[in-house]
Amino acid sequence: MQIQPILAALRRHRLATALIALEIALACAVLCNACFIIAQRVSAMHIVSGADEAALASVQLTGYDSAQAADVDARALAALRAVPGVESVSPINSIPFGSRRGTAGISTDAAGEHFGGVIEFYVGGPGSLEALGAKVVAGRAPQPDDFRAFTGFMPDGGSVQITRALAEHLWPGADPLGKEFWSLKSHYRVVGVLKDLVRPDPTGWTPEQRQWSVFLPAQPGPYLTGSYLLRANPGDMPRVMRDALAAVAKAVPEVVIDREASQSVSDLRHDVFKNDRVMAAMLVGVIFAMLMVTALGIVGLASFWVQQRRRQIGIRRAIGATRRDILHYFQTENFLIVGGGIALGMVLAFALNLVLMKHYELPRLPLYYLPVAALALWVLGQLAVLGPALRAAAVPPVVATRSV
Amino acid sequence: MFTYYLDLALRSLKRNKALTALMVLALALGIGASMTTLTVLHVLSGDPLPGKSHQLFYPQLDPQDMDGYKPQDEPPEQVSWIDGMALLQARRAHFQALMTGGAVPIQPAQSSIDPFFEDARYTTADFFPMFDVPFLYGQGWNATDDEASAHVAVLTRELNEKLFGGKDSTGQTLRMNDVAFRIVGVLDSWRPTPHFYDLNTGSYSADEGVFVPLATATDLKFARNGSTDCWDKGSSENMKTATCTWLQFWVQLDTPAEATAYREFLLNYSREQKALGHFQRPPNVRLRDVMGWLDYNKVVPSDVHLQVWLAFGFLLVCLVNTVGLMLAKFLRRSGELGVRRALGASRRSLFAQLLVEAGAVGLVGGAGGLLLALLGLWLVRGQPSDYAALAHLDLPMLLATFVAAVMASLLAGLLPAWRACLTPPALQLKSN
């Protein structure tokens, strides 16, 4: 295939060529970044929680007087534990993807000069860490005398388990066991490291911060009531939850069950990422519409060119060009124009990525997106030009002899 | 002349239906997507109290201890009980109100309605006149009721509808949390968007149904909703003495001079508290008005901005596409244009004729875009986000759709029309 004559012909249609190339370039920029955002959202949705989500559920009670907390707590616990299928019920302040009650800033020195970030304290009673299913990969799990009685938000000190991600953030490269940190003047010592434990609201944080959690053992008491982690057989979960909420409603009729927050952890996870799902779906829609418009635009312009060049095609056919030659001519022409557009599009894609990075906390676009997008646009261009090119190939040589 | 051009344009558009449909479709898709996202942005970044918002200010103080102190840090986003009460009692502004969100169990007298939980606002009396809250029946309570911790309540129209079938319920009794309250007022429909006075309970979520004096709510230990930020030992034993910020404080200052004076007052208050040893940090105050406060809190979700950007990128692709198609269309008619030129039409009139044609495409594309935007907004309303229900097209956005579509298509027509007019008439006639 000779490229020279194609380029010569394109030079006579500079404006139209430039327009198609520009359209491809813009499409390339939007395509790369939109796909990248979709990939980001999808990977956020698949975050590892570190908990046995399928086997867990949250039960949240509100609307009772703090004076009655102990009584309400005892009746609710008894009712929940009596439900057939319930393996365990533990009081805990926060639930992965659910209620958030332990967000606090920490520092790695007593004076509060070395700020360690804002983390999540999971304040849980005996058995709650086991119920969560969080794996202890170093150090030890909480011992019975680690569970301290407290007033206020959380115990003002104690031995804690922290996640690997948080340990690496606070003390990069060092062994976190035995290290200490402070929060609201309270002092905590690290005795165990958890593989993973996601914070309740991962969407509001950067990927690195999403695993910044600490498990703080505490005695159940008046300050740790109304929030329960329920463990049951995953297959039985819908029925267990239905029975559990009915049992609580019967045992403590004076409280209000927060139905929105009282769901299985799998359902809570589904709710947490609803905005990301909407965004991803919208982007898929935009990408689809944009590719369709681009393809139709190529079809329109290529058809125009074919019609405009009927006579020339006829002449070429008359002096010996085969149908295949004509077909290849238009295919190569499209390949070159789209190629030019892609070259410009890669620059635009990076420029757009820089803007998005600046304003929307998006990471840098990985390089491998570019060849994939280029391939997709080339395929799209070839598919779009196929129809008009076939019509061009069908032009009979006799056209050359006609005046119109 | 215009009607003649329009006639020519319609004939030309009819001649090649596929190409015309393509241009209209591309334009409609681009305009539809842009208008959908722009409408959502427009609704979400709207002024919650037009005409009044620039007189309403949100004072911030920094009562924290020196832990983690950085000189350039922003002060906390709420006030503590002690500071809130001090500012409230200073009465330095035209109106001032101290408030927090909560939820109360409502026990209706009618046995037909089961007890239920309702979001509530615990506030001082100035809330109603300060925010220009419209009343259907009765009125808000007054400062005396605040001081006396009176058992009075104001209902929204929706809650009154639910409990009393929409009848004038002032003077009636409502049981909340096992305590009898006298209803003193019923609001007319009122839903400021965003929920600017308390962004902790969701920027766009549905508002509270019942209003109760703050002192009454704290005396009766009603359940609170919202965020609490503590320093030092914190402690939630008694929120009135806790070193925590958990209340919102709003003031109305009618003139810029009053605002300057109030800022000075806040600085003096901070200095005084520091001298007394209550505050430890150097005075650090802010006095933002409503829009400033919404901006500072970035209430419009960043996803919404991102969607607008992408939709405009898409519109740009559609526009370039339309330019290309128009070029093809106009150049294909070189012969016809050549004849018109030969018969004496000036370049200017050919240009005008082609632009009328482009405008016609824009008008049809705008109509298509409007339909697509309505469809898009309908899809947005079906989404689970808490602002979804607000996504409706209003008149300005409707007009903007048409103006944008016509402008876009005229813009897209400029280059092809200019290019088509350049063709010398003789050449065109000869080549045919």
C-alpha cells in the first residue's frame, strides 16, 4: 500500500482531516481518563475489609435514656442471643461499612507534636475481634484483662491491635509491637498487628488511609450499648436478621431500631459504594455515547468523501486498480487520520489527567491506558470506515467515462 | 429574507436526512449530557436563602488547647456550649441563634399512628425570624420560652399533615419522649437547599420535622445528631461543661460595618477568654457568610464537578463532530452555492443562509437535548444519593439549554460556512 498518494490527497482536505483527527484526539483524552476513573471506583468497591462480611450483621438501637442503658443492653443482648442461628453477639462501637463512632486524631508522642493522622478506633467487648474475623498477623490478640471499663467515648488507654497499613504509616519499616501513640491525652500501646480492618467510611479517605484502624478492647458497660455485631451462618443471614430485629422490637419495645444501619455487613457495603456505582455507570454511558457519535461522524465524513471522489475512483478502477485496492485505500486513509488524532490525544489525555489530579485527588494516569485506548480507537475507526469503503470499492470503472 | 433562508435550509436538511439526523443526534447528546450535569450542579450550588444569605454569618472561634496547634489551622467548625451561650447572651447581632440537630420519638395521641422517630432541631428563638422561616399557623417561640425551658414545639407542614391532617394544630398537645409539648406554630413548606445551617446531618438530606427550644431539649436529654469534636479530656458526661464543640451558632448582621464590628467583637472575646485562661491558643476567628460557609465546606460533591467536566468534554467531541458533518454538507452543495453566487448573491448572504441552516439544526438539536436532559434528570432522580430528589429542570436552565444549543450549532457552522463561501463561483459551475 502506498502512503504517499493518500497523504497527497489528504493535503487537499486539510480542514476535514484536521476535524476528524481533533475529534479522535478529544475522544482519546476523555476515554483514557473516564476509563481510569471507572477503574479507580471499581477497585475502591473491591476494598478488602479484613472482616468476614458475609457472616456479619449490625444491629443499632437508639432513642433510650442513658440512665436505662444497662437495662436496655441486657435485654437486647439476651433477645439477640436467643435467636436461632445467631453464633455470637458482641457490643462494638463501629461496624465496617456501618456506624462510625470512633474517629479520632492520634499523635506518636505525648506532647501531640507528631501528628499521626485521623484513625478509627473500633472499641469492642470480649469476643468482638474474633467475631469480626480480623486476622492477627503479629503480636497477640486481646487477653481477658485487656478489656477495660470506661466512661465517655472510649477507654483512656490500653493495649491495642493496629492494622498493618497504619503500622507502616506511623513507623515505616519498624516493628510496631510495643510502640505507643496518644489520642485526647490517652495513651495506647500496640500489642498486636491485624492483617486488615477497613474503617467504617472508606469512601471519604485516600486509598492509603482506608485501612487506618485500631481495635481497642473495652468492657461492655453503659457507654458501649445499642451497637451490636451479630455473627451468623452466611446462608442463613436474611432470616436471622429478620428474626433478630423482631426479637429486639419485642424485648425492648421502648427503643427505636435504626433500620437503615441495622443490616448485614454485605448490604451495608453495597450502600457505602452507591455513589461510586452511579459515577461508574454514568461514565460508561458517556463513553458509549461518545464512541457512537465519533463512529457516526467518521461514517458521515467518509461517505461524503466517497461520493465526492466517485469519478476518481472510477478512473483508478478503469486503469487497473482492484476493488481490494480501493477498499485498502480508504482503510489506510482512516488509519492515518486516526493515528494522527491518537498522537494528539495522548498529549490531551495527560493534560486532562493533570487537571483532574490537581482538583479531584486522582492519581497519575498509568501509561498502559494509552496503547489500549489507541487500539480501541483504531478498531472503532476501521469499523466505521468499512461501510463507506465497501461502497467506494463497489464503484464500477464505467463511472470514469460518464460526465456526472 | 430570513424566511427564504429558512425555507432553503429546511429543503437542504430534508434532502439528506441521514446526515441531518446525525448532526441533530450528536448535538442533542452533547447538550443533553451537559445540561443534565449542569442542572444538578446548579441545584446543588444554589443559594439556600436568596436575598438574605449575605446577611447571615457563621462565627467560628478556637477554644482548643495547644495540642497539635498549627498557626495556620482553621478554627473548629462548631462552638462549645460555654462559648455558644456567651455569644448568644452578648446579643451583639441583629438576630442570633444557637442550635443543634437531634431526633425525638413522637407518640401521637391518635392510636392509628404508631410512635415514630422524627429528626428535630433544638434551637433558640431567633432561628425563625433570622432565616425568614414562613409560618402557616401560629409563630415561633420567644426568648422567654428559651429561658424558661418551655415545653413548646413548632412542626413543619409535612409533620402537621401527618399528625393532624393539615389542620391548624396550634395550642394542641404533642407527646415527645414521654413529655407533653404545646404546639405554638406550624411552618409552611420550607426546605433550604443545601441544609446550610447544619451540614453535619447531610448537606442535601430532608430537613427536620419538629423544632424545640435548645434549653428544653438539653434539660430533657433529648438525643443529638451531628458531630462532636473534643480536645483535652473531652468527656460526654455533661455536654454543657465538656471541652467539645457540638453546636452551630448563626448571626444576622445587616451591614458590612456590622460584620466588621462583629469580627472585632469575636477577636476581643477570644483575647478576653485567653486572658482568663479559658482559651489557650492565640485568637483565631472566622466570620463567613452563607455562601462562604458552603464554599469552605465544599458541600457540592466533587463527583458532581467531575461529571460536569466530563459532560463538557463529551459536548466538545460532539461539536467537533458536528463541524465535520456540516463541512461535508455545505461543501457537497458547492454547485448550488456557485449558482447562487453567479446569479448575484453576495458572499455575506450565502454565509447568512448557511448560518440559518446551522441555527435550524441547533434548534432541533436543542429540543432533542432538552428531551435527553429530562431523561437524564429522571435517571439522576432514580439514584440513591440524598440530593437525587432535587434534580429538576427550572426555567433558567430550560432557556439555557436552547441558547446553548443554538449558540453551539452556530459556532459549529461558522467554519464550514466560511469555507463553503470561499469557493469561487466560476470553478463550481465549470466542474459540473
